[in-house]
Amino acid sequence: MTAIDALPEPKLLHLFDVLYDTRSVTRTAEQLGQSQPTISLWLGKLREQLGDPLFVRTPTGMAPTPQADALITPCREVLESLRRLAAWEIGFDPASAQRRFRLCLSDASHITLLPKILEHLRRQAPGIRLEVARIDGNTERALETGEADLAVGFVPWLGGGIYQQVLFSQDWICLASPSHPRLKSALSIKKYVAEGHVFVSAGTGQKLLEAALARNAIERQIVLELPGFLGLGAVIGSTDLIATLPRHIGETLAAAHGLKVHACPLPIDTFLVKQHWHARYHHDPGSRWLRTTISMLFQGTEPR
């Protein structure tokens, strides 16, 4: 039997505490809201467990034995610990927290989401450190082990045990230079097929684009293939190439580089950008605060 197994149950410890103060079974019963026979029964159990009479009757009341005198302080320490445990709600104070959060983000989110997240955290939680990882085949395991706190993006392959919350939806647009010699008016499907394209291989939504091209039997003229969005705005602005992108990253690059936004003439499935976290950390206060923050910053706020 362990020390915890041998510890009297809380109601008996509470009885001991009150009886030590009152020195009266009657007043103890009143304070505890129990009958005198019940208090006598509990006291009998406590005496048996502790191997001592604990209290003996005297003309002035129930006097504690030396063993009771020795036990009252540890008893009250245990009761106080139990009270703190019962009232304990783990808190997270962003203003004073010193913690690292790891986010799994798509390449596009480095440009569209990360600056706004970081700006908010620098104001509201200056002690927070952010680390960013890619969304890849390791993302689900990273969420499960706690190596990553959140994955934000289009991650339809994540499996069981993963919570998710929709932030915003994405449709598709095309970007071109404002001085493009052949795109002074709307971008038609005929013009789309005839122009040279930049293909960005990064992004979990690219499979939707490729599926739409296949459905419509369209083969683009790929002039440049990029592994990510770095440099894309400068390339589009200085050439006659066009790019097909999800709206959020497309409009962000257009605003930063003065590019022209065209409605995409090709019907491409929309998709939902979500934040994802593992069930193991659903009730973690820090994780809950981070999720609430990201929801506040981005939920339902897709650019138009």
C-alpha cells in the first residue's frame, strides 16, 4: 500500500480538522451538516486508520491526544492542497507568458498570415516566441506529439484526432502586369490559353488547379516554374507572364507590387483555409488562446 492509498479520505480529514477546533462532536456535526451518529462512525474509521484514539472525552470536551497534536498541521496542509486543487484552473496570461509556439504554415501563409499574427503577438504577448514549419507529410505527427501547436492552411489529408476550424474560403484569381501588352481588358479563356504562365509548385491547393486544367483539357504554356512565392510579384510585374493563384496570396502580391488582378476564366474548385490542432491539446490554455487569437484575426475576413 502506498502513502497515498493510506491517506484518509477527505471527509475524514475534514472531520479531524473541525473536531480539533470545536472539541465537540455535537458542534462538529452541526458544522459538517451530519448527524452525531455519522460523526461518531467517521471518527471510528479515522481512529482505526491512524491507529490512535485521537480524541478522548474530558470534562471540558474532546481533548486531542499527542498523536492528534502532531497530525493536525500535516492534516491542514493536505486539506489546503486539496482546496487549491479543486479550485485550480490553469491560466494563460499572454502579457507575461514566456512560451514557444510552433505553427505549420503553407508558403503563401508566410506572406498573407504570418505578418499579421506576429504584429498582434508583439503587442499583446511580447514574451511569445514563434517558430514556423512547413505543412508536409509530417504535420499530423507533429500535432499529435506537440512538436507543433497549430497547422493553418488547406490540409485535407489530416486524419482522426484532429480538430479543425474554418477561417475563410478561397477562390482563384490571375495576376498580370498592369502594362501587359495583350491584357488590357478582361482575361478570357482564349487569352488564358495563349499566354505564358508562371507555375508555382508550392501550395496545397495546387492539386485543385491541376484538376481543373485536366477537366477542361487545358495545357498551359509554362515559361517559369518556381518552388514558392518568393520573387513571383517582381517576375509578373516585369514580364508578360501571368499566374493563377488563390485569392488571398494573389491580392496580397498585387497590392505589394502594383499588379493587375483578373477574374480567373477557368472554373476551379474553391477550398477552405482552416486551423488544425490535436485533441490532446484541445484544453491547453495556451493553445486555446492562440487558436482564439488566429480566429479573431482571420475568421471570415478573406480579402475581396
